[in-house]
Amino acid sequence: MSYQTLQVELRDHIAHVRLNRPDKANAMNEAFWHEFRDAMSWVDETPSARVAIISGEGKHFTAGIDLAMLMGLEPDASACQGREREKLRRGILRLQETFTAIERCRVPVIAAIHGACIGGGVDLITACDMRYASRDARFSIKEIDVGMTADVGTLQRLPRLIPEGVARELAYTGREFYADEARELGLINRIYEDRETLLDEVRGIAATIAAKSPLSIRGTKEMLLHTRDHSVAEGLERIATWNAAMIVSDDIREALTATLENRPPEFND
């Protein structure tokens, strides 16, 4: 697949989406928002993709939204302001869909973060299933320092991942925080010493997931997302319906047979 701002590959059932503007610290220009949404749709629709990794090329994960793109959002002063604002609102909703596509993707998505993860980068990683970082990783909800309110997911997802009071502090101040604090808060699962080790270890985690029943992984992601936004009772109702439909599958037969035969299971895509 050919993109201006990304590299995308699929190997051993693992899709790897690399942010690829290293000379611009992987800043998110207009092309990125279209391409990333398309890439996540491709991962979602590709049967042989069982897990995805998102990482960044160069020295940083991402510097966030490209400031040139931000400057271009100024409405046309000569046009009807109501229509211009409605157009801008639709544009913001499309940007939100770019990262919501991570949640809607059928497979788990893992963020591998090194260097700077600023502004829109925090929006991106909070939509992922898991986050891992190298020791040099640093984070900032930078939108507050450019006179805007973060609007593509951080303020909605981050308080569900870390204590709300801390999320408020980080959003109000825009201060940088580093891998150790992010790990302590629960934003990232684990820290690795450098980018190379990070990518190797994350690929190992992805390989473990890719070896599991794809149907069971799909159901697990579906249930975790549903439970996040619903009560325990609603979550239990949902999983009862899901398993009533999906539990009698080739995957469960293969898993049980492999256990009895003392061999690794081999699942269909």
C-alpha cells in the first residue's frame, strides 16, 4: 500500500502502521488524517490481519497536528458565518473519526511510543487497546498552549485510563510528563530501554495475540469497549448474546483438539 505519510505492512498476521514523516517529527498534516483512517479501515477489513501495531519513524512518535494545517482552519470571513462554522464542525467530526477508527477496528491495536507524543499523538494512543513506550517517551496535551481545547479524543478517553484529577491537571497545564509517570498512572503498560527493544517486545506481544482465536479476540475487544460505556448488567447481557451466536465455532473445536493433542492450535483467518 502506498501512502505519503504512512508505511503499512502485514507480516505473520501482524499489521504494522508506521507514521512516516520523520523530517517533520511525524506531524499530522491534512494527508495524514485521510490516510490513517484508510489504513485502519484496511486493517479492519483484511481477514489475515489479527493484530495491529502503530509506531513512528525517526526520532519521535509524533509532534501532533501540523501547525500549518491548524492555521488553515480559519473560516472565510466573507462567507456566511453560520455555514462556515457548520462546515468546520463537520471537519472536526471527520478528524475524530480518524482515531475512532482504531476503536472500531476488529483487531487489537497496540501503540509503540518513543520520543515525543504530543497533542494529537495523545488523542491517537488513548484510542488504542494497549500502549508501550521506550524510556525516552514524553507526552503533552499541547492543545492548551496553542489556544484551543483538545477535540479529537483525549478529553473523552484519557479520564477513563488515568485518575480524573490527573487528567484534568495535564489538560489544563499542558505540562510534559515522561514514561515513568505515564507507567505509574497506568497510561502505558510497560517501559523499554530504547526504541529497538520496544518494537521487538511489542511485536512479541502482537505475535502472542495473533496466535489466539481471531473470533475470540474480536469478541473480547467488542465486550471491553461495550463494558467501558455501559453498566455491568448491560455488559453481561451483551456477552450472553455474543456467545450465544459465536461460541459454537471452528475456533473452539480447534482449541480443544489442540489441547488434547498437545500442539499449538491453528486458526483460520
